[in-house]
Amino acid sequence: MPAPFVPTDFEVPLRLATDRFRLEPLGPEHNERDHEAWMSSIAHIRATPGFPDGKWPTEMSAEQNLTDLVRHAGDFAARRGFTYSVLDDAEVIGCVYIYPTRDDTHDVVVQSWVRASRADLDVMLWKTVSSWLAEVWPFERPLYEPRH
């Protein structure tokens, strides 16, 4: 049996807040705002470090997006992976994904994106999440593509 992604006694954070944005677990309640955020920013997200193959995101309906959000929420509940919606007030401005890696060098892969209209927050989100990973999470070798 493989080791759990995070230790069973690790308390998974449910929120991270700064003066510019907050993170909360992504779920079906974000569907309409999440769908609009990434659909309006496909080219921008594909150009973001950490999304190297240029194949995601692809256009999908709101119903398909809802299925995806339900899957992410299920992963979160089962502690298989953790996806957070990045919000500014009620607006979805991005996402952060924390999932097991498929290589032997890292213990986690982290990806994040912000919508094109909020591109100025990309570096700040990366710095904030990088610090959060180091201070709160039980990972020692994260793969999270740097921002400049």
C-alpha cells in the first residue's frame, strides 16, 4: 500500500488570506466564477510556468467544469490532492493545485494560475504559496515553477 500523500495527523489548511487575495478549498460552489475565470484566460494560463505542455486548459462547458470541481473536492476530502480557489472578495482570480508528483525527485507538484486580468498577482501568489508550503505543509521537495 502506498504511503498517504500527507500524514494522517496533518491538519490540512482550509484557508490562507493576504491583503490581496484568499485561498479556500475549490468546490462546486465556485463553478460559475471559476469557469468564467479560466475560460477568459486560456492563453494566459497556458503561458504560465508549470503548465508546460500547452494542452490545458481546454474549452469546456459549465457542466463539464462542475464535474471537474466535484472531482477536485473529492480529492480534497479523501486527502489525495488539494485544490484551492484564489479569490478576491467574491471574484475567482485563480487556482492552486497541490498533488502528488510522478517523479522521484520531488514529493509534491504545485501549480497555480491567475486570470489574465489579474496577471499582476501571479508572482505574489507564487511567493505566498511557496512560503506557505515551507511553513505549514509537510513537504520537503516541492516542484513549483518559479515566477519572475
